[in-house]
Amino acid sequence: MRTQPLTAEAFAPFGDVLDCAGAPDKMINEGLCGRFHDRAQLDFADGRAGISLFQAEPRSLPYTLTLVERHPEGSQAFIPMSFEPFLVICAQDLGDTPGEIVAFETAPGQAINFHRGTWHGVLTPLHAPGLFAVVDRIGPGANLEEFRLAEPVLIERG
């Protein structure tokens, strides 16, 4: 399977693309800062939104995918803290199992927010330092389901 560029339209079934596409919704700070307002739909069953920092080992393409996961109790946003692209892997939900795998490669400056319950690959930076701010649900109970693929999926650059 080959990656495709991350666009809001292609990623819509899985979540939101966070970027500065188009004109700002408004200018603030004496006209020196554009605000791109409300770019992600945060969705939590209970609990609260938390911001954590993740530092992941960079991977390379081709990449062998063996595991996907989902968070049934809340959405999850990956916001890179460097201006490097990263790999976004997701799949349609077939109930208790993931469907067909789809892979996107972000452009520098893009971030994503997975909808609640979306099957997705782990955080997969393609370059060091692999540092991300992650916004997700903080609360009681289990919010992680993992699914090991019966057959690994080889993901290559599109």
C-alpha cells in the first residue's frame, strides 16, 4: 500500500486535519497573529482533555505495520513540535476489528485529530526528534484497545 498526501477531505472519515490552510478566521494581537479557530472536534465520553508530550523513535518508509489501536472514550490529537512530516495510519471501523488500512503522509505544519473510536497506527514520526504534543482524554477506565494484524501491511511512500 502507498501513502497519500494528507488532505482534510481524504482524512474526514477518520478525524480532523489541523493546519493553517486558507485565511485566518480573525486577526488578533494588534493584527500580528492569525487565529485559525476551532480546527478539531475534541470528543470525550467523560473525563477531561489533557496535553501530554510524547517522544517517539523515528521510523522510515517502507514501514511494516503490525498493530493498530483505538480510543473508545475520546478523540486523540497528534501535534508535532517540529516542522517535519509524519506518517498517519488509520482504518475504517468494522465493529470489533479494523477494516482496510489507509496511510497518509503529512506536510510540514500539519497536525491531526483522530475521531473517538478510530482505528489508527501508533505515533510514527519520519524524522527526529519525534516530539509531539498529544491532546487526549484523561479519566477513569480503559481507553485503549489494540489489534494485532494477522498479516503485516507494508506501507511505502506514494
